[in-house]
Amino acid sequence: MTDLPLVWGATPDERQRSYDADTAVPGPVLLMTRAIGVSAPVEVTWRWLCQVAVAPYSFDWVDNRGRRSPRELTPGAERLELGKTMAIVFRLASFEDGHHWTAVTTPRGERLFGRVAMTYAAEPGPSGSRIVCRIAASSDGPLRRARAHALAWGDLVMMRKQLRTLRDLAERDARRGTPT
């Protein structure tokens, strides 16, 4: 039995763990967990997770109007503030500097995807670090439940690309010895 589209790359522990996104959306939610190993220190991986404030890092032709997401760190992107725009249609709701951040949909994002929260975490891993992302989508009622399941499939494709891109950039910077 496959866990797709709800789980991709996550260990059983990562899947069972609680994240801020789990409680950021009121009512019943559909939980999605995506994760990837990164051969880079947590500090480098964290810095790339903060870049999601600058660009989406997935299929730029779809969700960044064809503009390429930056391939170098943007100065100041790691300075998080509550309310900061993240991933184009989300607002930063909470964060623990150097470890994780959680954002919820803006009114525009809610029109597109429904009520959604997501946590991105940079965690220690066997080869350096791991990126773990938890998405909680409102599933209160049949229409929201159907929308959340549709979102899970679309998000799987987009986030898989995003996490691989962020991993590759963090690993490149770790090899270069780029300061965080």
C-alpha cells in the first residue's frame, strides 16, 4: 500500500511527530508530510529554507511567472518576522530561528488552496540534515475534504521539485564552504 499523495520521503518518526502546522488551521485537517535528506549542515539547510520567502524553488514556469528562483542566497532572507510573505501566498505565523518556520494561507492563498498551514523544518540527519515539511489542509466537510485531497496530489509534484532544488543548492553551498 502506498502513502502517496500524503507522504513522500518522510520517516515514520517524521510522519508521527507533531508540527506547528498541525494546529494552525482550525477544525479537521488532512496532514501531508514530505522530507528529504541533505548532505549539508543544518545551518546551511536552514538558510535555504528561508529562501522560500524570496521564491518558490519548484517549477518556476508554473508558480513564479517564469522567473527563475535565485541560485544564490539572498542577503536578509534569513531574518524572519511574523507576517512575512512566504511561498507567495502564505504569511509567517511562527518560527524557531535556525530550526523551523510555519506559515498560513493569505486571503488570496485561501481562495486558491483553502485554509492551509505549512511547517518547514531543518533537522539533523544521518548525512548532515533533513528538510521536513508538514502541510495541514482544512478538510471540514465534503467539499473541503475533496479540495484537500486534490491539493495533496498537486503539492506532491510541486514540493518534490522544491525540496530537491533546495537540497541541491544547500549541498552545493556546503561543498563550496559558503558561509551562512
